[in-house]
Amino acid sequence: MTTLTVDLGERSYPIYIDNALLGQTELLKKHIPGNSALIVSNKTVAPLYLEKTQAMLSGLKHQSVILPDGEKYKNLEVLNQIYDGLLRNRFDRNTTVIALGGGVVGDMAGFAAASYQRGVHLIQIPTTLLSQVDSSVGGKTGVNHALGKNMIGAFYQPGAVIADTDTLDTLPDRELSAGIAEIIKYGLICNRDFFDWLEKNMSVLLARDKKALRYAIETSCQTKADVVAADERESGKRALLNLGHTFGHAIENGLGYGEWLHGEAIGAGMCMAATMSQQMDWMSEEDTARTITLIEQAKLPSKAPSSMTTENFRKLMAVDKKVLDGVLRLVLMKGIGQSLVTDDYTSEALTRAIESSFAV
């Protein structure tokens, strides 16, 4: 088993990565300080892994809340189902919320844990590639709003992340590709060698080679752990993890949450960021082409949906967490492995990048 650490002083926590972790009762129980737990899952994951997770809680008071599956349900209305489960069962401040599922489950369960009785214990058990390499690590929690993605939430770190790589065996191919989008992101923002490795190994990743997947997960988690330890609340370096996300969130909101998977929107968003970086003479044509090619090889969209308009895109991008004092900051690139957060661009440059990125 690989154990990584998110170093946050007294709030540091481990990330466990291995196969067959769902079944290691003591591994889970040592991170549950009280005698009660609420498992939050969804209708897709629960039939596969809820029973195993419940068995690991033998001897503890535990209940489950099963949410509908999909990004369109990541809202305040559905969030109330978690609060209902906590209150109905009279769970106290020493209970532990266990997020069993992908990014939507992790974000919602995490936000419920952060806000129920002003904070209860949290454990993340991510079951998708995207959640294992990104959303379960770092403490970002929240829900979507009709006017903006992830605009309501809190920073709230878990007590542990337990990533059982066996859960990827049941992951649909489309969701595997969506997770690879976030893996590619780590190479683009700060690790050119990892990007080179991904170019050589994309076919084996898509074929679910366990050794290659394990390496990609560990490298991604270590990168994110390092970034979060340096900048927990996204006041500087952590914002680099949003490469492609401002463009991608506009796609998700513009199409309707759930029409494209998060990773699909981020794939197209990273291509848009690369295109804009090249148009501003910050990134070479070769590096831009390599970026777009790798994203396409991962079976991800490289263009924005043609059903959107430039005006709509600009409007949606203006509702973003990286807007400060009315100015939208973007994560752009100087090259593969070299990214920066900047507001040093013109409105015309952004419009040109959007216009050139629509699917024909």
C-alpha cells in the first residue's frame, strides 16, 4: 500500500492507495474517532460497494444516505437529504461522514460534514479515477448553483482518503477518460516529465493497465498534496490546479450540469487555455499541438460545444471564483509544465480564443 501525506500540520492526513482497501476494517476504523458514521453514496455506487463499506463499520452505529447520481443533482435541495439523514438519526458532533463515490458525492458529503453542527469528521472513499486523483484530496467541498459551478462551499479537509483502485474496474470508459483529464492537468501545470510519460502511456492507461494507473494516481495525488500543503486556501499556487476549469465550468453550466462530464469539459477547457496561451505568444505551437493531441488521445473533447456562443461563454466565465475585484484571472501556460495565474490579457485575446475553439 502507498501512503502519501497532505502536510497541514495538526490537520495533516493520509492518502492510502492500493487495491482491496474496501475490506480492511482497521484501516477505516482508526480514522473514526467516535462510535457513529453516516455513509453518503449514490444509486450507481451503492449497489457495488455499500455493503463492503458497511461491513467495515461493524460494532459502530451507522446509517446510509443514497443520493441520485449525476452532476445535475449537486445542489442545495439534494444536499438536504444528507442533513435529513444526520438529523433523523440524531448523529452528534463526534460522528463521521463517509463519502463513498465520485466527485459529486465527495463534494456534497464534504460540505455536509463541514456545516453539520459546524463541523463533524469526514473520510473520503473515492470510487472514480477523477475523484481519486483530484476531488477527494485538498478539502474543496460544495454544491452548484444555477448561476455558477461550485460557488457555494467550504474548505474542509478529511481525516483520510482511502483510494481502492479495484473500484476502477467497474468504471465506464467515458468516466475513465474524464479522470485522465485531471491527470493530464498535473503534467501541464508543473511536471513536463510526467506529461512526456503520459504521451508514451496513454494507450495502456485507457486499457486499464493496473501498473500504469497506479503510477498515474500516485503521481497526481503527490502533486496535489504538495500544492495543497503549500497553499491550502488557494491564495496563490493552488489556483494553478484550475487550469482549464474556468473555460470548462462555463461549458458545464452553459450546456446544463451533467450534459458533459466534468473531465470532458476540463479537457476542452485546457485546449482553450493552450490555444489562448499560444495566441498570446506565451506557448509554442508545438507545445499547444502536443497538448491538444494528448487530450484527444484520451478520448476527450478538444473543442468547445458549437451550441454555445461567445457572448454566452463570456457571461458564464464572469461568474467564477477566480474573479477578484471584477477582474477574471485565468490559468494559462508558458509551455508544458509551466503555468501561471494571470489577469494580464486583453478582452480581445479572450474573445479570440473562445471564437477559435468552437467545434465546427
